[in-house]
Amino acid sequence: MTGTQTPPTPVASEGGAPTRAVARAERFSTALIVGAVAIGVIIAVALTPGFLTVDNVRAILRNASIVGIAAVGMTPITLSGNFISLGTQQSAMAASVVFVALVGNGLAPALAIVIVVVALLVVGAIQGAVVAAGLNPVITTLAAGAIIFGVVADATNGQVVSIGDHPVSWGNGSVAGIPVEVLVFALVTVVVGLLVSKTVAGREVTLCGANKETAIASGISYRRVTLWAFMIFSGALAIAGVLAGAGFGQATIQSLNTLTVDALAAILVGGTAIAGGYGSPWRSAAGALLIAVITNVMILNNFSIGGRLAVEGAVVVVVVVLLEFLRRHREVR
Amino acid sequence: MARLVLRRARTYILPLGVLAVTWVVIASTTPSFKGQSSVFSVLEGFPLLGLVALGLAVTIIAGELDLSVGSMAALAGVVAVKSGSTGLVGALAIATLMGVVLGAVQGTVIARLGINSLVLTVGTLILLRGAAYLASSNKPSQLKNFVISDPLLDRYGILSISSIIALSIFVVLGLFLAYTRYGREIYAIGGARDEARAAGVPRFRPLVLTFALSGGCAALAGALASLKGGSAAPQNYDDVLLSGAAAALVGGVSLYGGRGTVLNVALGVGVLSVVAAGLAARGSDASLTQLVTGALLIVVVAVEYVAGRLGQRSRLRHAAAQGAAVSGPMRA
């Protein structure tokens, strides 16, 4: 749906590699997001006593972590031109339930993690293969999410699965004062960020999203790229599910029930283009942090859940519209 | 002429067959699902699931997708219950009008910016949900004047006021889409957007209309269901996106845009209503319905894809629908 009157869009220009204009655009909107986070934090600190305490900052980072991991993991799917996954919550919830159930039955946490990660990679590979075969990713993930939800609901009878008397020692632990999930969030962001920007497979993902025909013509396997993106996503969801399960010590089919929408919001606020080819995992991580800061400020200022959701939605809409205007403006120049 | 009729009919044969098979299976395994009451329970699926599916189908036909329908239905439910003092007609009209206006605003933004509808509707999905909580002061709203919902509980043979309203909307919208210029424009932008624009279809009007229709349908659906139940909770209806999209696609609306009619939607709603009625009669919970809906959805989408691959004609149309976003080799 790009403007039909300007055929050579900067992304699709010959040579395949991103042009200087795109690089400049990327730097500019990165600066914009960093600036927005900075201004948000300053306003928050000025208006909210109790914002800049160690406990509160830690709470913000913890809240951003699970959503951030899911958002960072989904970014390769979005970059590759496969839009979004509407089955995020269900996969992460399934990972959480399975992990808690296994550990609760006395299995060693390390072994449980391996089982959960492998299981989720298989689930992701199946979805990736279906999408790679040409089916619509949005509808495929919506349907897969419903199936996963139904299976887990049936298996648990909708009951709470508890870790019982086998609590995971690192579940709520921290290293040098930094909570475990925050460290993992940072690690996942760095790994996925480097995979996307520094490896051949990662560059292929972005190229596929930027211009699918050119990518295929230059010998890139669209199927492999799609499969790769979905596996990364599922791996990240396995990690998010395990962290949530270990932290709470229990899980139900309702666990993480806003994860899908929250992860999408983080990606969009980060400025990654939904049609692919433009964006990065770093941006999604920043988006998750920004939303966590805004939510935290609203909680400290006694906003109701309705107010918080309305503001979060408004932020997504405003950022999306603003970034689109900026992109347009730059293209015209 | 006969061949044209046959080709037209072909898009209905598969969903009609699925409907017949599910009906027979459910009827033979569920003792309570028979006679007039079975038809009544299936038609009762039209006010909520049917109207949401109808609105979603219009967006799919236009080559877009409105993710915000569940939140819109929840907000409309709260608004309808809160405005119960204006009477049944007044409450339904206020809620529906709100949906149409909010939908038109979404459509205008999408058309004006030329962005993917997923992007904006993810934002409005959150925003409208928040608005539903705010409108109901974060708790379920009760209908103060219970008398006004009485007509909704009356039954006329296989019909109720709710299903009569829903079916009338199906007929009116069906005629509008098939026989008016504005309706045909929606098919045109979904089938081949660039070509449609080049042929003189306006940039804004079809998209604004599409999202106004989907907003209005979702709002009327939420308002009808909430008024009938006498209360509206702001967290309601977050699963109608799945069942609505499934109904539209199972009925034979093409995911690649430009193809499908209200009759397709009605058949799909029929299939899902039969399945839901059958599962509910066996005491299965909602999660099993989700599983079946999801499985049905993926099977139907896969069948449509394979069928499309088999025919060169469909493949070309598919390429046109997908190639609208990028400068494909055909246009170069």
C-alpha cells in the first residue's frame, strides 16, 4: 500500500542493501524513541514521588521483561514480512503451564526447561512451515493459538497448576541486585539483535520483508527465512513462559492473558514497520520499556485499569501515526 | 448463463456441505438438538457471532482486517446498557451509531495514512477496551430499566427480535454490497487495489465505509447481546475476533480479498453455531469450542490455499492481492 505515484521507494532501490536514506531514517526515528523515553522518564520523575526508588525501577524492569522478551522474539517475524502472531499468549502460557507441571512433579528445572524449549520449537516450526507454505500468518497464528489454548485447557481442566513444594530457587532471584528475568530480557535482546543485524540469516529476514520478490530473485529461501523467524519467536516464548512460571510458582490458562496485545504494542511503539523490512529487536525492547514506564507512572498516580488501557492504546495510535507522517515527509523530500 | 450460475454456486457448495455434515453429526449425537429448537438455537448465533462475522467479512473482502471488533462490541454493550433510559430502540441506535462513527474514524486514518489496518486496529483494540472500562467505571454495568429488554427475550417460532434484527442487517448489507456502486467499490479495492484506483475508485470512500460497517456491526452485536443479558462487563467479547473471522472464512469469504458474499458469511455462522450448540449441549466448556473453531479455521484456510494453487486463475488473483503492496515483476 505504498504510494503508487512514487515507484522507487528507498527500501526497494537497486543494489538490495539499505540505502543511506534508510539508514538516516532509522537513526532519526531511533533518536525519536530514545528522546520520547527520556522525556517520559523526566516527566514521570517530576510528577511522581516514589518513581525513582530502587524498588520501583526494579518493578518497572520486571514488568517490561516478559513482554519485552515476547516482543523482541516476535520482531523477526514482523521484519520478515509475516506481519504478527496473534497466538503469542497461548504459546507462552502453554510453556508456563508445562514447565510448572513438570517441576511440580519433581523434575529438575534444567531438564524441564529443555523439554519446554524443544516442545515450543516444534510448535513454532509447525506454524512456521504452514506460513512458509503460503498461508496467511495472522489467521494461522490466530487458529494455532485457539488450538493450543483448547488443548491446554482440556489437559488442565482450567485448574491452576502449581509448582507445589518444588519452588525454583532462581524464580524470584537476582544477580547483583538485578532480577533474573531482567538479565534474561537483556540477554535475549542482545542475542536476537545481533542475530538480526550481524548474521547472514538475519539480514535475509530483513531483506525478505523489505522486498520479497527481490529477495527470492537473489536466491534467498523465503521458506527458510519464515521458518527461522518462527523458531526464534517460539524459543523466546518458551523462555518467557518459563520465567513467568518460575516467578509466580503457578500457571493457568489465563496466565499472561494480555501478552499478545502487549507485545504487539511494544513492537509498534518501537517503530518497527508491520509490513516488514524496517525495524529491529532493539526498538521492540525500547518499546516494551517505554510502555512499562508509562504504565508504572499511571499505577503510582492511581489510574484505573480503564484509564491505563486507554492511555496505552492512545500511545500506540499516536506513535504509529506520527512515525508514518515522518516517514512520508522524508520520502517526499 | 448456466455456466455462470454454476460458477457462482460453486463458492457455496463447500460451506453448504460442511454445514450439512456438522448438522447431521451434531443432531445424531446430541438428543436435545432437534426440531424447531435446533433451528432456533442456530439462528440465535446470528445476533452476536453473525453480526461480528459480517463486519469482519466486509473488511476481509476489502483486503483489510479489523482487530478491534471485540473491544468495540464490549464498549457498545456498556454504552447500550448505560443508555437504557432511552428505551430499547434508543439504546441500540446510540450504541450502533457510536460504532459506525468510531469505525469511520479508523477507516479515515487508515486510508489517509495508507497504513496497514493491523497497525491501527491493534492500537484501537487496546484503546476501545480501555474506553469500555472507563465507560462502565471498571465494573460490570447493570441495566436499570429491565423492562426494555423484555422484547429481546420473546420467541416467535424459530426467530427472536435479536435474530430478526441480525438477519435484516444481513439482507440489507448483502443487497448494498452486491448492487450499489459503493458496495462494488469495496470488492474492487479488495480484489486489486492499484487497478481499482487506476480505474477511478476513490482512495478514501471504500475504506471509510468498510471500517464504518465493521464498527457498526460489532457495536450492534455487542449492544444486542448485552441488553438481552441485562448487563455489560467491560472485559466481554475478547474471543469474537477468532469466531467471527472463522465464521467468515469457513463460509467461503476469500482471505485474499475481493470475493465472498453475505450468504457465505451466513453459512459460516451456521456451521459455527451448530458446533457451539452441539458442544454446549454436551456440557463442554468454551475452551473446547475454541479448539474446534481453531482447527476448523486452519483446515478451511489450507483448503482454500490448496484449491487456489491448483487453479491458475486464482493464482493470478492471489498475486494481484498480495502484489498490491510491493512493485511486483508484473508491473515493472
